[in-house]
Amino acid sequence: MCLPAIVLALAVWSSAPDLSGPMPARPDEVCVVCYGTVGSSGIAYLLNGVRYAVSKEEAPLFLSDPQGYAKRFDEHQRPRMSMLIWSGGLSAFAVALIVAAVRKRRTRQSTG
């Protein structure tokens, strides 16, 4: 009879987010709720070790469901980051091909 209560208490305790803050945010940080810049009055929270900036006006909304807003924000931001990494990798590959072609051409010109 006591075991189900303990299991339920552990489930609730383990799903509770580790939230700390508020702390000052940098004005150029992106708001986790509205995706705009937070401005000079922005605040930030640490949620499970990850920093999220929030416009001061949006803070109550964020605090009503911090994990939900963080998840949506991460999903929204991740495609941009992977696209930058992918395009950066392609750019580096293209530069390497150009450098190799130029060196090969110079080598041919100097020997022949």
C-alpha cells in the first residue's frame, strides 16, 4: 500500500525540471517564448543546465511550462545550427578542392 505512493512520489520528483534563476540576460539573446531579442530588461533561467533567455514580459508564460518552451525553442533553433554546420562543411570542402587544384597546376607549371 505504501509502495505505490513512493513510486508516484519518485516519478513526480524525477520529472520536475531543475530550474534556477532569474539572472540578467544579454540584450542580444533570443527569447525562448517569442524568438525576438530580449533587450536590456531580459532575464535568463537555467533549465536542466541549459541557459534560456526570456523577455521580461514573457517570463510568467515561460515559467508556466518551462520544459515545453525549451523543447520547442531547441527544435526551432536546431535546424538553423545544423544548416550552418552543413554549409560550413561544404564550404571548407570546396576551398580544399580549389587549393588542391591550384597547387597541382603550379606544380605542373614549375616542372614543365
